[in-house]
Amino acid sequence: MFLSDNTAPACPEIFAFLQQHIQGTTDLPYGDDFYTQQLNEFLSVIFDTDVWVMPVLTGTAANCLALGQLCNNYQSIICHESSHLAISESTAPVFFTGGARLQYCGGEIDKITPQQLAQQLEATHWNDIHGSPPATLAITQATELGRTYSPEDMQIFGDLCKQYGLNYFVDGARFANAVAARQCHPAELSWRAGVTAMTLGASKNGAFNVEALVIFDPQYAKGIMARAKRSGHLASKMRFLSAQLHTYFSNDLWLNNARHANQMAALCDRLLKQHSIETRFSAHTNQLFIRLTESQYHSSRDAGYEMYHWPLEDQGILKDYYRLVTHWSTSAEQIAGFADAIGIKVTKPI
Ligand SMILES: Cc1ncc(COP(=O)(O)O)c(C=O)c1O
């Protein structure tokens, strides 16, 4: 099954930790428990700076809770038109911000470019009382097509945000995959580049169901628990969410899982290319876009390797692309099985 990384099971380390340390114990509700209390300290070490952290059940809620803190109801959020925020979060951004608008900025099929952002900010009528000036830039790292922003581009965004007084938000549903791909410190792709707050996905990368909302500028943590409560996102048994994050960020599990997922996508990319099957955005992280005939698609689906049909619209609409997503438990045998299903004979172990 290559539909998405949220089809992945929970990884054994997290399962075992919950069973050994949480199951059968009692602790206080609504975040007053041992593991939630530890999260700030835990993540502060990972990011090498003081952070404020809240575990949230879904990525949409985590993104939009953060944006509610970073943007007023009469302002707007700059994001890419293909972003999860723009196309897959329903009216949640409006709901959580109380009415803020999304304003699109692009440059590449899945990315905002520094040039486009600079031009857009330069052209903004900041004092137009009839408009909704931007308050926040939101980017996705890794992007919805599995590519990553470089630390240099992230720094340019940060400088522009500073120049124009914007907050800077990162949807990091696949942040682990981006850090693993870039082989850099998480700080370089976040606060050192000027990021104000971010979400850091865990559900797609080994957890049962939790994302970390991470705030770097403490003024934006104020009131967030009340905002979470108001939207039904203050988990009473938060300790189960926090304990998942505790394990996820222990012993580099989050990076090891992401590294493995990225490697499996790269393996698949190599194999397909060797057999002249076209792929796009060559497996920067754990997503691959593959050009298949309908009959190859049907045989792979019949063999259990489901994928989403994913037309790519950058150079005219390329309809015959499919998105293949790997995750922490994808195996080389599964990649070989998929190759076999689309007519590639793998003769030696891969
Ligand atoms: C880029 C991105 N952001 C956020 C999310 C989180 O979404 P959900 O609310 O389904 O957990 C996803 C999940 O697909 C995603 O791909």
C-alpha cells in the first residue's frame, strides 16, 4: 500500500513504550501529567533552543491552532496554492483564525520562491484598510510533492518576514523527512531561519496519532490552551499523546524512521529509472511521482500496491502520474513486489 504515509502502522518502539510505561498507570489530565510536562525540555534539546510544545491529535488542528496564534481575523496568511492548508484543510484555517484569508504565492509547482515572495510583499498595499494585509507566511517542509526548501531559502524567507513584520510558520507534517534528506540540524530549517512556530508530524512517521505543535517565540504560546479547548482539541488524556512524542524523539527514532522512508523511495526511484519508467521530483524525501500506463496502474493495484492518481500541472496537465509514498515500515521486498507488478523483473536482491 503506497497511498500515503498515514497508512503506516505505529512503530514497535512507541507501542512498547505505551504498554510498559503508560498502560496501567494513572496521571493528571489535560496536560498536567509527567510526559506532557517534560515535552518542552525534551524538544528544547532537539532544537537547541527553548521551545513551547503541545501535542495535538491531527495535523490540520495543529496547523490551524498555530495560525490562530499568528494571524488576526482581519489579516491573511501567505501560502502556496497547492499547500495542504489551501486544498486539504477545508475551512479550518478560517475557523481557527476567526476569519483570516489565505493569499497565494508561488514560483514553482509546489514551492514559494524567495523572488516571488519578495515581489508580492513589495507590491502589497500595507495600509489599505479595505484589504487584508498578510500577517504570516506559511510554507510546507517537506512540500506536498516531497521536495524540500534549502536552509538558505528558508533564511531568505525569514529575512523577508522580519523586514515586513510577518510571522513565519512551517507545516512540518513531513519535517522529519526534510531534516533527514537535507542532513542538517532541525534548527537550520526552523528558528535559526526565523521561524516563529511550526508543526512537526509524527503520525505519518511511526506514531499512532499525534503531531507536535512547536512554538519558538513564547509570546505566541499565550492563550493557546484556551484556543485548543474552544475547538475541542484539549485532550483530557494528553499523556497518551505526549508519551508517543517522548518515544518518537528518543534515540533519534524520528530521524531513523524518516531516513528509512526516504531510502525506500530512493530505491524505488533508482529501480524504475533503470527500467526507463519516468519519475518526477526524484525522491528527495518519501514521495515519488511515477508515470504509468493504466494497465500498469491496475496490475499494481490488484497486487495490493495502491497509489493515488496525481496529475501534475506544471507543464500542461500530466494526467498519467501516480503518487507513491513510502514510510518507516516500507521494505525493499515491497518495492521489488511493486516493480514485479508493473512488469519489471528484479533478478538480484535490491
Ligand atoms: C503537508 C501536510 N500537512 C498536514 C497534514 C495533516 O493532516 P491531518 O489533519 O489529516 O492529520 C498532512 C496530511 O496529509 C499533510 O500532508
